[in-house]
Amino acid sequence: MRSTPVSAAPRRGRRTALAAAGLVAALTLTATACGGSEDEADTKPGGGTSQAADADGTGGGEGGLAAGLADRLKEHGIDVDKWKDGGWKNWDEDKWLSEAKDFVNPVIDGLWQPDRMKSAKEADKTVTTKDAAADQGATDPEPAPVEAVAEKKPYHENAAPVGKVFFDSPEGSMVCSGTVIKDVNHPGKSNLVWTAGHCVHAGGSGGWYRNIAFVPSYNDYGKSEAELANATATEMAPYGTWWADWASTSNQWIQGGSESGGDGAAYDYSVLHVKPEQGSKSLEETVGAALEVDFSAPSATEVSSMGAWGYPAAAPYNGLEMFKCVDRPGRLSLSPSLPTMYRIGCTMTGGSSGGGWFRVVDGETKLVSNTSIGPLENTWLAGPQLGRAAEALYQDMSKTYGGQ
């Protein structure tokens, strides 16, 4: 999958409309340039959730959930009070929590400093061409590579909902991509982020990753590594750092996900509920934009174009810039027993994992998938269809935690 390991503040106000409109325009114009039809898009119809402990180990939740979590952690020999002092670095198999109910992510103020963000590496999940051709009956011909195009800068004016997801794993600090999405039950005040399941949980061979945080419009002006030698936190994270206090991913990913995607790849999606490291406004209010999620799971044959956005971090990219690919989607089947995935040509590498896939419906850009797997050759990307199971996971997150 396409994630990567880790080794001046924008103005608000009317930028809100520009951020959302800019993404629509970018997708539509790029699709037209690639031979798609602007009008065609307008005519188309439209797991497991966990509570994280708060910085003080209480979580702040309702109904005794926080206390229950603290007790479960103690059963695993984990003292939340010591977590922030480095206890999270213990990846002992018996203490690497894997069940949905055991997610824990206390805020550690100042952990994600600019240098630590820049050194994060892609948590890559790839499949071989042979693996990707497992069920030719439902798999379309491999798409031609589509060269990734750098997003226009500053990002807050052209792709404000897109950002980076940082986390720690046994292999070190890692990075994925993510998207600010609307919260249907809390309009205008969403704290929800969409990303890939493998960006929050290791799947069948491991557990929840740690220190998961989202940075929207990362490196807003796309500065080079040399220009960022002494970068401030504001330059790297213009809207701040947002910690996941709740997370959800599919049970299929938790049980069947693997380093190469595995049986969980078709369900490789996740929703995060985040809170700011500092401040009290919601993520949507702070960024000024959020995208609706399209859970209609349209057939690949019904969609003229899809665009994938993200921060590729493996060579030849360095993770500092946002890129996008737009192509007509095809179908990819990893097994007759699994739902087919969307596949587009794209040269983005690891680090773009979890980045949103968008399509335009009646003039509005909607998230329809996320980057999950791709080949070693970095010629295409595949993402899951988001149907009823994904919508149920989203609704559960929104109703249970959205207003907190």
C-alpha cells in the first residue's frame, strides 16, 4: 500500500469557498485535459470503532468507555500515565494492542516537530503483477501509467482538505495521506479524516499504530528540502497538528490485512476523529473545507474519471509536495470472494496511501475511495469501493464521537 516511513499561516475567510471550489476545478480541468468530459460527471447520480485514551488517560468519553479502556490497558500491562514518557515505544507482541476496542493514542505535545515529520518514511503496501492478476474474470487490462502532477500552491487554496497522516510503527515513524471529510451529523463542524486502514492498523499480523496525527495542507507552499532546513511548525503545519482520539477501520482489515494488502485490501479504509494539539475550533472550521463521502460504490464503468491526491514520499518523490493523478478507472479483483477495487494509472509512490480518490457529481467533488495498493513498478494505484459497510463504519463514528 502507498504509505511511507518517517526517519506563514494561511488566511481564513473567503478561502473557505476557494478551497472546496479549487479542488472541483482541478479535478474537472485535469479530467478534461485527459480526454474526459466535464458534462459527463455532472450527469451521474450521485468495523470496528475504538476510543483513545486522552492525555491524562481518562479519554473524556461518555458511558464509562474511558474507564473501561484504562482497565483493558492495565490488563495488557500498559500504564497510560507512562505512555507519554516513552512507554509507547514498547512493541512487545503481547502489548501491541490489536482489537478494535483497544486503540489508544494519548496526545504527546510537541512530538511531531518539523524534522520528525520530514524524516517519516512510507509505510508501503505493494502487490506484484502476478498477485494483481489473480482473478482475470473481473479484472480489466492494466492501465497505462499516468504521470503524477504537482498540485498548485498554496495547497490551502487548491486542495485544502488534503493532508498527511503521521504515525509510529515498530519500523519507525511513518506517513500516509488523508482527507478532511464532512460529518453528516455535525454539519460545518467536522473533526473527521478519511485515510487507509493500513495507516492506522497493521492488520492480521499486528495491532494499532501509535501517535497517529493529521496535518492538513502540509508544507502549504511546497517548499524544497533546502528551503525547509530551519522550518517552523507553522510552515510545515499551517493549520496545526490534529491527534486521533478515536479511530475506526474495517474488521476485514484488522483480521485479514497484510503487508501486501492481503484479503483486507478491498476493505482498506479508515475514519479518524481528531482534535487539535492546540485550540478548540473544529477541523472543518479551521481548514475551511471538507468533502462529502460518496458511499454509492459506483461501478467503474459508470465513472468517466477519478482523481487520486496525496503526498508520495518514496523515490523519485520526497514527501514534501502534494501530487495528483486523474484517469478513467478500471476494475481490479484480488479474489472471486472479495469486492472488486478501483484501479487507475498513476506514478505516485509510497506515502500517497490513504489519500482520497475524488469524482465530480453534479459539480461537487466527492470522496469515492482511497489509495490502498499498487505494484512495485509504481505504474498504477488501486482503492476500495466504499459501500454499505464503509458507510456504517462512518455513521457509527459520526454518531458516537462526532460531536465531541
